[in-house]
Amino acid sequence: MKNMNQTKPVILKPFLLFLSVSLVFLFIVSFHSRRPNTSSTPPARQLKRPSSSSSPGGLRVRPGFGSYDMYIQHQLDKTLNPKLREVWTTRDWERKIKVFSGFFNDLKNKNLLSKYSKALCVGARVGQEVAALQRIGVSDSIGMDLVPYPPLVVAGDFHNQPFANETFDFEFSNVFDHALYPSSFVGEIERTLKPGGICVLHVSLTRRSDKYSANDLYSVKPLVELFHESEVVHIRTVDGFGLDTEVVLRKKMKNKASNKLVLLFSRQNQGS
């Protein structure tokens, strides 16, 4: 009897330890289950909205989105519209590829794009822009949109791109007006562009966009001011499916000497 009583504390110790650990684990699980689900919202540090001023010369973010999920669903209403997707992949397919190919060929002629560029099309939907890049020889190119369209388009939110820093040599987008957080849209482009990389945006200044747009742009100035790490290469008028202005910027190199070399190389190529 004496030996049996001495073994009881030895048996109880691991049992009490297991019980304590289990209670702590259950408390942690319970705490996390009560936290709100914010998985669909990009990091708060990136979400910076500009003033809602609608005065000429400004950038106005449209009101009316009670949450980020509501905004995303509003964009998906267009992206997943079966009639629109049928038009994009049939009647509009070849026509848009031809027009985009013209834009990209012009950029190649100005040494802002090459067949060696690693290119991203932001907000590419079904990937006509990507197909156009590949047609002119830029084979290492991909699109990104909320809904993937393999093999041309991968899933991603342009407020929080799913790519590493300094991944691309070239980024193109004609959906700046769909950005609820314009500074995050621009910040992600600058983050994922390599130093010396080129960003090309097509925007509308003379007409307001459709009901799926999240902002209205009244001049190039507020757009350019969102780019903190880039310099303007050129601004010109284009005819791009309702968008009338092309803004091209180059991400600055990490030191002034490198910047001068890139600029000199570009000028020499343009003169040859």
C-alpha cells in the first residue's frame, strides 16, 4: 500500500501538465475565433485615401463603399459578368490585341520596353494586353486581376500585389480609375518595379469613367505626385478604349550616377 501511494504523485504530474497546456490552447483558439476576419483587406499601412475634393486639377475618390469587401464585390460584378467576359474573349479579343500591340511597339521603338523585359499588366481581366506583349516578342509577361484567366492572368489585388520587391522591368495598367486607394495602387507598382523600370498608365482626363470606377482624375498632376520614387518620361494623348492620356514614368535608380547612366543609354539608343 505504501508503494502505491508513492506512485500517485508521479502519475498525476504529467496529467496536470497536459490539462494546463490544453486549457491554454483552448483559450488561444477561443480568442482568435472572436477576432474579425480581415483576410480580404490589404495591410492597413498601404491603404491611404486622398482627399475627396472634386475641384478641377484634383483626384477624387468616389464615396459609397462601406467596407473593402463591398468595394471588391462591386469590382467582381463587372469582372465576372458572363456577357462581358464573352465579349472580351471573342469579339473584342483581336481588336484589343491589335491596338495594344501598337502602343507597346511604340514603347519598344523608344527603348522603354524590350523583348528581354519582365512585364506585368495590372488589372488585365482576360489578358489582351499580355497577349499583345507576347505577340511583339515580350515573352516573359503576365497579367494580374482579381479573377485569374490562365495562362495569361494570375489572381491578385492591385492594392497589394502578390509579387516580391523589384520583380518587373515594365508595368502597364489602364485601370487606375478602379483604385479605391490610388496611393496604394501606385505604391505597389513602385515596390514591384526594378530600379530603372518603366510604368505606363493609360487614364482618362476629359471624360468620367463608368459606374465601376472608384476615382475620378481631373489632371495628370495629382497622379504624378503619387509616384515618390519615379520620374516622368513622357505624357502624351492616346486613344485607348475611352482613355485619352498616356503617362510614362521611370523608377529612379538607387544612386544618381546610375540614373545618369540609364538616361545617357536611353538617349543614345533613341538617337541611333
